[in-house]
Amino acid sequence: MEFLMLCILAIGSSVVMGFPRQRSMLRQVQLEFKNVNKSLMHNELMLHTPHTDEIENCCSTSALKCFVKSLPQLRVPNSAAKVKATLIKNLQKKIIENSVRTCSATETQNAVCRKCESYPERSTKEFMDSLETLLQMTLERLS
């Protein structure tokens, strides 16, 4: 019985200890996001943008993938290109995907989510605002 309790305690503590790592990675992503957003060259480009109130239940991971798919289209000066590439790479990491996910893995797999192209096209500013909101909501949920 003691062994079982120790196993449960160990599993429980690893789950709790996972949140600081997720929060740390999300903060890093937010910092990269802010650097890219500051240097972004806003133009007439319109991107399919999942707005947070349009994301169906259990589809936040799918929405994140839509953001990642469109991020390469954003124009930044050469000095910010490396940060943009790092942001895209970090947004694709499992730890970020798992942080954004609001449902269990099974529920997420079974969810019928919108295709990126079905979201309305919005300006680059609105696109970045929506991505920032998704990241902020995720960080708040993990806090």
C-alpha cells in the first residue's frame, strides 16, 4: 500500500512540476512573439485567422497549427528573421501544443475542427492580436 501511495505521489508531483516548465516555455514564446510583433511590417496581407471566440471546443491545438501555418507569410526585417524562425519552431513543440490543448488527447483527436482556410481573413495586426490572446489565455490557465 505504501508503494502504491508513493507511485501516486510521484506521478502527481511530475504533473504539477510540468506546469512550471510549460509556463517557462510559454513565456519564452511570448517574448519571441513580442519581438516579432514589434518588427512586423504590416501591409495589406490578409491571413486566415482563428479568433479565440471562433475556436470550437477541443480545437485550440488545431487553431495553433493554423497560426503556425500562416506565420511564415509575415514580413519582418532581416534582423528579426531569426527570431521569427525560432518562434515558429517553438510554437510547433509538443510542450506548447499540449499547453494550448484544453481537452484530453482523445477528445482533441475526435473533435471536428475547422480547416484553416475556413477562418475569415484578417489583417496581420488582427492575426497577431488573436495569436497573442491564445497564448495569454493558455498562460493564465496554467497559472
